[in-house]
Amino acid sequence: MKGFARPRVLDAFARICTLAEGQHGLVAIAQLRGEVTDQVLAQLQDAEIVEPVVDGVLRVRAGASHPHPTLYATWLLAEATPAWERSLTTLVVSHRSAAQLYGAGTVGGDEIEFSGRARNALPDGVTVHPRSVKEDQCGVIEGLPVTGPARTLADLADGQGLDLSDLGRLARSFISQGWTTTDELGAELTEQFAHREPAYDGPTWLRSALDAAAKG
């Protein structure tokens, strides 16, 4: 590591590792402002100790990895607060991105989607739906807050271009993977649809969606 100012670089790398350890090996550059200079970051990249994931987020190459690195890196960009100190409901993975995080299949579109608010600007191709998410409507998968199965289905049923069979396939996947049960999902969908027009009965809607998926 010729040419390194060792104390400064080692201190910087220690700080990076402290953050990365709790963030699946990733760190947003904004989290390092005032502590690590751009020059040191450039040295670490030149030495292939860290590598970019998306613009503004680095990965420690010897560290952990995330199964959805671009999604997690984009979520990190939203604010400078360390991941483990963030509110569960400020910015939540939702809509199509939630379906993918659950492993429920792709439902069209490559853009990343969140619900809530981002304190920092996010890259092009990222959609933040200005809808609040209650704590009982979300969970955590791979360190990411994500809308629950019922909220995800309700969001995708709201003018997102999916037909009933598409939604039924997602519901079937949520149930078959054990994320929820038919009874639980039906009851939670009633709550989700209660403030929408029309206000569907959850179990009835779910049966119709599952029937539509079964028919292809």
C-alpha cells in the first residue's frame, strides 16, 4: 500500500468497517462526511479495498454481501443515519420491490420502489410513494423494512397495472412460502381495503384472486 498515510487511512478504514459491519458490508459516502476525506476513499478504491455498488455507496470487498445489493444500497442513500438506528417506518420497501424482496416473483418494471420519505435525493429510476406505513403493516427482510404481504397486495392493486390473476399469484406465493396464511391475509386485506373505494371484503377478494391465478 505504497504512498498511504497509514494512520489516516487506517482510522478511516476502521470507521468504514464499523458502519459496514452493521450494514451488510456497505456504507454510504454521506455517512462518512466530516470523518473520511474523498482522497482517502479514492486511495481505498484504488487499492481495491472498497468498491462502488451504486453512486454514493461503497462495499468493503472482504465484508459481507447483500442478496439485493442495489436495493439495499439505495435505501442506505436515503439518509446518513446508520441502518441500525433508523426508524422502521420512515422509508419502507414497497410495491414491486417488496414482491421481489419476498421472493414472490417479478411483476414487471425494473425501478426501485419505496413508501414513506427519503431525507436525501435518490437516483433516477427510484420511486418514493408519499404514503405512510404503520409499524404493524411492515416487517424486516435481510435488514430492509418492507411492507407486509397484505399492504404489498393492496398497494399493487391500486392502479399499478396488474390484473387479478397477477395479484393472485403473488398472494399464492406469500402463502406458500409461509410469510402469511390464507385466513391472516384475508383479514388483513379487509383492513387495507377499508379506506379505499370500493371497500372490498378481504377474504372474498383473496378467494377471487387465487381463483383467477389458478385459471392462469
